[in-house]
Amino acid sequence: MDEVLSIAIQKTGRLSEKSLDLIRDAGIRFLSDSRVLKERALNYPVEFFFVRDDDIPMYVANGVADIGFVGKNEVEERRQDLEVIRDLSFGACRLSIAVPNDFEYKSLKSLEGKRIATSYPNILSDYLDKNRVKAELVYVAGSVEITVQAGIADAICDLVSTGTTLRMNGLVEAEAIYYSSAVIVSRKGFLEEKSEKAKILNGLLERLDALSAARGKKYVIFNLPSDKVDMAAKIVGALKSPTVTPLVDKSWVSVQSVVAEDDFWRVFENLRKIGAEGILVMNIEKMTE
């Protein structure tokens, strides 16, 4: 039987959606049905386990899955012996302490002796210990925001992205204690193994790296007087050097380069100053550096 790389992914949620979109962009096809808990890709030797996000570190650590797409906060909280092999640069959020609107929060010391409800007792305990604050932690698996209104806690510590849920429950963000994003995790040393599964993983990462390299980049083509090529090269700052193609008019050339999207308008303005014409800009789906 052929080897298959198993991937644990959160069953539902924004991180799950973005992870699956990324895998699709890498050319891997699979059926999509939220009722299915295990699924094999149609054109690549991988299979998916769709599980709770807080179970993913355990699945990978115990060898049920080879790798996991999960929030870094879950990896830190579950304390499994795992290796982060890629930061996916999406799913950004923060673990924050939040207090009622009428709570006089001046510093972390304001929580001395208070009850704090959280789904992340390990991360919070480490932070409080580091800052020498003693508080009572109340573990809650979900709906942490309601615990203050219910009289269970004086403050909470939970994941925050926009803060809308906090405001809806009469809470205000007081202090961020941990920053998280989506990552890929494996057991330690798996990537360096000489196994067939490790080869499949390296092939998958190569595809994902090509997508990552293209993110925020634009492909730019423009015509330029041939005596201005050196100036253009300094302006665009290409990966190595821009591609230059002679035109029928020998005094002009066509130049092709990759430009960071954040730098594009500065590059555009400076190219126009040195006489560039016919500037064409295209999106890049995948690239290697």
C-alpha cells in the first residue's frame, strides 16, 4: 500500500477555511463535506483528519496524524513535544486579558487575588508567574466572555481578533499576553527523516513555499531607454536582476521584474521619472526565490 501523509485540520472555523484554501491553491484536490471526519485527496498522497483545534497537537504528538495545521496558541497551551515547521502568516490573533468596563485596571497587579476565567490556563499561568501576580484561574472550555456576567470570574483571558465579542459582553481588552498565528507542526525531526512520508511532506512544503513567496508580489513589465537599465535595476530591486529584452528600436528595451506590492507605487513613480513607458502589472500566483 502506498504511503500517505496524514494532516490534522480544524473541522470548522476561519483557520480551517484558510488552511484548506491554501491546500487547494497548492494544486491538491479533495471533496469538501463538513460531515466527513476523514478524507483522502484525489490527486496527491495526503489524507485529512477534521478534528477540534485543541486536539490537533495531541493527534500529531501521538502519531495519529503526521502534521497539523493549527494555531500556535494551541501548540503552546497543550505542551506537546512538537516542532513548528512553517508559520503560515494568517489567522493572526492575540490572547488577551479583558475586564469589565467599570473595572479599574492600572496594570497586571490589578488582578492580584482576582478570579480569571480562561481556556488557556498554561499560557496564562506562565505569564502571571513571570510577573509575580497571584490570581485564581477558572478553567472554561468555551464561552469565556459570559463568565463575568455569570459571577464566575472577575476577568477573563481569551483569544481576541477584533474585540467585537468583548464589547458585546461589556468587556474591554486590558493587556495582550500572547500573539498567535496559524502554523504547521510535526513531531520533532520528521522533516529530516528519509521516509516516504517525509518526501511527501517536503514536496507539499515546496508548493506552499512557492505560494508564500508570491504573496504580496507583483510582476512588472515596462519599456525603457536602454541607457537607463542600471537606474531601473536599482529602483525595482529585483530578486537577482531584472530580465532585459531588446526591442526592434535598438535604443529601447523591455524590462521584466518582481516588485513587492507595498513598494509598487514608489517604484512606479521613480520608473516614470527615468522615462519608463507601457508599465504593465500582473498578479503572481506562485514563485520560487
